[in-house]
Amino acid sequence: FSASATMSEKKKEIPNAMKYVNGGLAGMLGTCFVQPLDLVKTRMQIGAGEYKSSMDCISKVLKNEGLMAFYNGLSAGLMRQATYTTARMGFYQMEVDAYRQHFQKAPTVLASMGMGIGAGAVGAMVGNPAEVALIRMMADNRLPEAERRNYKNVADAFIRIVKDEGVTTLWRGCMPTVARAMVVNMVQLASYSQLKAYFAQYFSGFALQLSAAMMSGLLTTIASMPLDMAKTRIQNQKSGEYKGTLDVLVKVAKKEGVFSLWKGFTPYLCRLGSHTVFAFVFLEQLTKGYKKYVLGDDSDSNL
């Protein structure tokens, strides 16, 4: 009897591969909703003084480039989620499950933060090439015609970058990308897990997931914005204007003011906050659906 009980218990474990698949799908679905906000955020970060506000940026893009310009770089955005989010979400879920099995309890705040840092570093290394392509594709239309790269899609971007600039260019800005991802995931993943546990006394189900994800998105935006701006500037540069993350932060603060480090905060909050909500809610539903319909288990996810 105990052997068969053990076997059925093992059957109810979600395979590690599915944790990665569900994580990637959740990120890609979220990106389909927030891509226009990502474009606005990117344009504001690289256009020093070009746009007065988020609404000014939206208005100018709409007037000069048309509605579909807001989805420039969507293929690269989806590729980024298929690599970065697949890796980080899958890795984090494996870490949480391993922690629960070893300690027989939910992760502490410090443990969640450490696991988020690890998941962010892994995801950023895997997703950096798509990140470079995404930044360039979203920034292309603001350049003079002679300077535009005119990538047709993410595959064309990869091929031309490798051919014209070398394969290592795909990992340009990797250090700020990894640094940002470690901060983002330390705050985002850890705060979601901890807030969900705290809010469980007030909410349950979808309301619990939504409230925890919204607070997580706000905290993550505040913490990661300067590093995101540095990453964007480095990946979009054509010359060696910036030597590294610290160089960007110092130069921008000196030339444009300290608050320029949070330039594009509103679209970034809308983008990252919304994506955090969509990604976590989709991940929770995908995980719950797999457990219910494939494993016959009605319990919630372990996030």
C-alpha cells in the first residue's frame, strides 16, 4: 500500500519541463498585452529630452509612425519571453519546490530573495540576445533613415548582428542585464511569494493572486528602473559612449539630473506592473489547469 501511495504522490508532481513551459507561456501572453508600453518606455529612456512625457511620446509615435508602430519588436519581445522568462520562472519554481521538500515549509523572505537572484541571473544570460534585438527594433524608427537597421524580424536581427558585429554583440550589455534581472527577480519573485502568503488572510483565489502581483509590480519598478535605463542605453549605443552600468548612471545623473534615472517611470510601471500581474496570474492558472486536468490534483500552485 505504501509503495502505491508513493507512486501516486510522485505522479502528482509537475514535471520540471512543464514548469519551464508554463513560465514561458505566461510571459509571452503578458507581453502581447504590454508591448506598446514597453516601446514607450524604451523610447523615453534613449531619447534624451525628445519627449516631454509618456503621453507626448504616445502622441508623437501615433502621429509620425502609425498605430502598428507600438508593436515594433513584438517578435523579439516574444523571443525574449520564450528565453528569459522560460528560464527564470522555471528555475524559480524548481527552487521553491526543492526548498519545500527539503525544509517542509514555505521559503523565508531571505530564501525567496536568494532564489529570485539565482533565477534572474540564469534567465538574463539566456535571454540577452533577444533583449539586444528587442531594444534595437523598438528604437529603429526614431533614427534618421540612413542610420536605421531595418531588421525584418528577430531572426533577421540575430543573423545580421552576428554577421556585421560578431556573435559577442548578442551579449552586449549582459552585465547590466544580469544585474537588473537579479534585482527585478529578487524583488518581484520574492515579494510575490511573501505578499501572497501575507494577503492569504484577507483574500483567496484570483483576488489573492491579483493583489500580490500588483504590489510586487510596484516594488519591482521602483527598485529596477535605473538599472533598466542603463541596460537600454548600453544595448542601443552604436559607439562606445558608455563603458558600463556605473558609467551610464553617473553620466545620466550628471548631464540630465538624478530623476532622469527614473525617466519613463509611468510607462515602465504600467509595463512592468501589468506584465507582473499578467505573468503571475497566467502562470497560476496554467499551473492550476495542468494540475487539475493532467494530474487530477485540485490544489493551488506552490508559488
